[in-house]
Amino acid sequence: MKFYDFLKSRHLIEASTCDEARMAELLETPQTVYVGFDPTAECLQAGNYVAIQMLAHFQRAGHRVIALVGGATGMIGDPSGRSTERNALTEAQVRHNLAGIRENLARFLDFNHPTNPAILVNNYDWYRDYTLIPFLREVGTLFRMRPMLAKDSVQKRLNAEENSMSFTEFCYQILQGYDFYHLYKTYGCTIQIGGADQWGNITAGTDLIHRVCGSDVEVNGLTIPLVCDSNGQKFGKSAGNAIFLNSTKTSVYDFYQFFLRTMDADAIRYLRIFTFLDEARIAELEESLKNAPERREAQKVLAEELTRAVHGQSGLDSAQRASQVLFGGSVEGLSAAELEQIFAQIPSAELDRSAVLGASLIDVTVASGFLKSKGEARRLLQGGGLAVNNVKVTDAAATVAETDLIEGRLLFLRQGKKNYFLLRVK
């Protein structure tokens, strides 16, 4: 299978600036390609995953890949797909975010490959010393208003009664266009890859290169489809919150659960888009999903593959142990910090050590507010309905010892199967 056809089979191609046959021919020989990432946060999110995966596929196929982090353009903000202007980032914020994004990308792209290392660039490096008048004379004169005004991202905002496009946003396409030109001249980059909403920005670059270097120069754009679930929800969102690639912003457990909760209608498509599993294995999972949907094997493999890719095997092990805890499994091996992430939304309380250590378990459950009365606590203990750190306790005379505390500061209580409570001991 040609590389282009492989990408199509993985749902990774929306459109290209040349016809399919020509793009397929081009991709059979090594090309230099780039994808841009805006440093709007200190780490990337699941919505960026498809672009990262695209670069990873290209590198594996022998192409040279460039990840451009927009240190300069990030201080303006891409208006594509926006109804309001982005909040302006300071130079200090951009520098901070850049460091986090570099670390994220290094998990997926090989920047130390002996013969074909990925390249990371920051467009602030070539804009930093470019003053306004020279830029307008040398670059601005090469752009024409008619095609700039015709861009979808511009048209949707021009006539808005509120939040109409600012001049700063309008100039974004000039900067992204110049990025492509700079990478073409510096690295011989001939293909820009971006989301479907980036078509106008990509063609701004191809047009600029043709205007400066000649219409016979072959440069192209390739767009990636916007990934949504079967309900039309934009991929990478969960209950209105972005799913980030850093565990400090989205816990490993929540990341794992996000993919484990994938709907049947989306699971196979996501496996093709976001994993490196071969088609034979995906076909097996598709058959399993069809014949035994209750096993959710496709979702389990999807969650495992992506969690391992993003957080490593240790992260996956932690997420799976955490999932087992929810079904009554042992908390052994989980740190206090991991338990706090897993149970961030459950009821909790804090008590002094003097009120916990040596005290009866019945008294602690009431003092913490977990149970309403000593009578209720006693009945639960006698009936086997109360667990400490997921271990059932039936002795009404049980007391809390130092060894019961996880890392000396947490006590995990459970009533029945799903009524959880986290006690912090200070």
C-alpha cells in the first residue's frame, strides 16, 4: 500500500492542494513536512494528538518532519475557527509554554534518530529581529487583499456585530504564510500539514512561495480531518474540559478513562487514527466489538495504547490499578497522590492525627462526616459493608493504626460498592 493510501485508510487525510495521484506519488519519496503548534497552554492536549500522530507516521515512513512551535504567532493567536479574539500571551508565558510542548513532542517524535531526526523550531527565532518597516516592504507587499479577505476565517468574522476581526488577527495568515516560506528556504520543506481549518493559512504559504520563488516550485498543503465523536462532540473534550497530555493537568487515570469510555461507534475509527496497530489487529477488535460488545475489548486496547504512548508503561499500570480500586481491588502500589487524583471528586474531610490514630473506626467514620451515627457505623461493620483501603472490616472494636494510613496521611473508606470517602490526616 502506498503511504498516501495508508494515511487515507487511517482517516488522516481531508484534502490536499494537488490532486490525489500527485500527492500519492510525492509521498513515495522522502519529503520534508511540517506541522505548527500554538503555545496557548503549557502542554498539548488530546485534540493535538492527531497532528502529532501524523508527524510520527511520516517520520516512521522515512520523511523528515519539522514541528514548529509558534512562539511569535502564539502571541497573536490564530483566528481560524474562532468567534472571539484569543487572549494575548506575554513573551514570558510563551517561553514557559514552549518548554512544556517540547517535552510533550519528544514523547512521540525521535529527535535523536541517527539518520533522520525530527526537527523542532520556534518561529520567534526568525521574527525576533525583523522590524515592522522591512517586514512590510519585503513580505507584506507580496500579499494581495482580495484572496486574504476571501479566507473563510476572515469572512466569518468581518461582518460580526460583536467581536469582529482585529487587524492583528487579520495578519496571522501573513505570518503563517511566511513560516512556510522560511522553512522552504531553510530546510527544503515542501509540505505543510494542518487541521481542516488551516486551509486558508496553508494556501497563504504556498501562494507566497510561488510568488517569490516561481510558480513551477512544487509546494503543497495536506489537511487533517477534524475529529469528532459520533455525537458531533469535538475530540479531546470531556464534560467541557480539555484532556491534556500532562498528568499535572489531566491525571493518568482520567486520561485512561476518557478513552475507555469511547462509544462503540467511535472505537474502531479511533484505533485507526490514534494508534500504530496494524490493520489485522484492528480487524480482530472490530469483530470482537461486533460479536461481544459487552467485553469492550476495542476500548480497552485503545485506552491501553494511548495511555502507554503518552504516560509510559508505568503510567498505564497506575491507571489500570486505579480502575481496579473502583471495583474493590487493592490499593497496594498506588501512592497517596495517585489516590487523590483518582478520587478528586468524591467527598473528603480532614482530621488531626490525634483524632484518628488509636481511635475506634466507628468514631472516625462519624467524626469525619462519612457516616451519620455510631449506630449506622456499627451495623455496617457487623454486616461487612464497610471497607478501609478497600479491605472489609467486620470488627466493631477495630481502631485506626499508623499502618492503616497511606503514606501516613490518607485513609480510603468505602460503604457498599460505590460510596467512597477520602480522609486526609494532618
